[in-house]
Amino acid sequence: MRKDTELRWQVMMLTRGIELRKLAKTSNMQASQISGWLNGRTRPTASSVIKLCKAITLLTGRKYDRVLISIMYAIELDHEVKI
């Protein structure tokens, strides 16, 4: 991920009170896997995005569709092509 996308995710997790280990446990994924996405070393698969959405929904009480839109927006920004 680009640095601005990473920063948005880190701010979102901090303001929502989401800890990396808690997110990993709730989503049934490895913390190192999620950390790799946050730091831009790797990219999540579609099924991983769905797991993240479900976990964030459970942890924050936000609506699933809003969480999904936020994640997809971040991914879209991350893949913008500059001409």
C-alpha cells in the first residue's frame, strides 16, 4: 500500500480502538498477515477483505456495507494509475 493508505488504516484502527492482535483473532487471520497489508509488503485477497470487513463490523458496530466501502475505497486509491 502507499504511505497515505497505510496512514489512513492506522488512524482508523487507533480511533476505533482496534488492536492488531484483536483484529487478527476476530478475523481468524495471522497478525503478521494483516501487518503486511498495513505496511504495504503484501496485498489482501478478496476473501481476506471480506474477513476483515466482518471482523471490523463486529469490533466497531459499524455497518458491514460501510466498512466494505471504506476498505474498497482505500484499495482503489492505492491502485490509482497516474498519467
